[in-house]
Amino acid sequence: MTDPMSAFDGLAGRIADIERRFAGLRDDLAELSGTATDESGLVSATVDATGVLTGLTLAPAALRAGTEGVAELVLDAYRRARTAASEHVERHTEGLDVTLGAGLSDLFGRPGDFSALGRLEETVARLGRLDDRLPGPPA
């Protein structure tokens, strides 16, 4: 049977390692984006790493497609931009889930899942509170 303190120290060390690996990831991902044009080349869309639309350009000729046509062109460009952004995130975080271990990536989410960072921060805070309640080493 494993000593509970040793197990806790091991988990705390593993979480500290994860925290170091994630330290700059949020800022790096914030700078990633994807830009793409629709099939016709008349509409260009840019999204951030989370898929939020941050830019849209329409060529004057796109307006000749009518409102439904423009909507289709925009959606096509948007989908392509999301794919491009997703590919950038995957390249930037390649191997991170393997490094962290399957069990932890299941717990904390996959790269690009920003809610995973919140869960990680909450877990670290809980461990800190737990550590404060544990008795100190014998004198």
C-alpha cells in the first residue's frame, strides 16, 4: 500500500509539472488564428484559436450573390478558417496530451480546451487547501 503522503507528494509534483507546461500555453494560443477564403475567393474570414470570428472581408463581387448567397460564402469561409485555426492549435500543442498522460488529459481536457485550464487551476487550489489541512511531519 502506498503511503498517503507519498501519493499526495507525487500528485502535487505531477500537477506542478503540468502547471509549468501550461504556463505560457494560454498566451501562445491567444495569438494563434486561422484565416481562410470561401471556395470562390470572394469572402475571407479570420478566427482566433477558440473559433471566434475576428475578421471578415467581402469582395464587392460577393454582394452580387444576394443575401442567401453571401451567407453561404461567409459560412464557407468561416468553416475553413475554423479548420485552419484548429490545425494551428493542434500543431502548437502536438504531443502535449501524450506528455501529460491519458488519465490527466481525460480529467483536464484536450489541448485547445480552455475550460481545461480552469479545471487545472481549481485542482491546484484544492490541493493547496488540502495541504494546509494535513498535519505537519512529526517533530
